[in-house]
Amino acid sequence: MDTVRRIDCYVGARLRERRATMGMTQKDFAEVLGLSYQQIQKYETGHSRLSAGKLFVLSGKLGVDVAWFFAGCDPKSAIRPLHHGGAQRSLITISRCEQQMTPERRNIFRELAKDMAAKSAAA
């Protein structure tokens, strides 16, 4: 996977993360933007590239800076593209729960999740 594609996938994953954290489905978010949910899905999976202008508009609607979409991005790391899959209620639930935690507990939760993912990948 080339560098540009990896960044597109990373930005799309961040878009999905923020939308889910806000408790919005792809359909809800699409309506706010005047787009189809299929287009949101393409952005989130990295199949459609977000232009600078669209990224600027999205950042305003999601209440984050444009730079937020790139925070932690390492273009050399192996980023798996997200697959189409409709509403992911478990992701929304987990994100909502995380937002209700204190910063200290949120860090513990993230470390636990990383540890569990690493152990799953090793198995």
C-alpha cells in the first residue's frame, strides 16, 4: 500500500472514530452534510479521498481542528483499510463510555485495549 493510500485510510478511520464518538450513524452524519451515507462510508474506508476543503468543513462539523485527523499518523506503518459494514453499534457504545471516563481512567482503558489487541494478534 502506498503512502498516500495509507494516509487516506488513516484520515478515514479518524473520521469514523470522531463520528462514532459523537453518537452519530453514517446516515445521521450524511444528512448533516447533505451527502449520501455511501459517500461517508467511502470517506471512512479510504476509498474516496477527502479534499482539503471537505476536510475543513468536516472538522468544523465534528468540532475538531483539521490537524486532529492527522494526529498520530505514521505513513510508514501498516494501516489496514476499514471495510464497509454499516452501523457499528459496539464502537459507538465503547466510544461513548470512554468519553464519560476521567482522563486517568481513559488512559488505563486505552492501554488495556492495546494490550488485548496485541495479545489477540499474537494468538
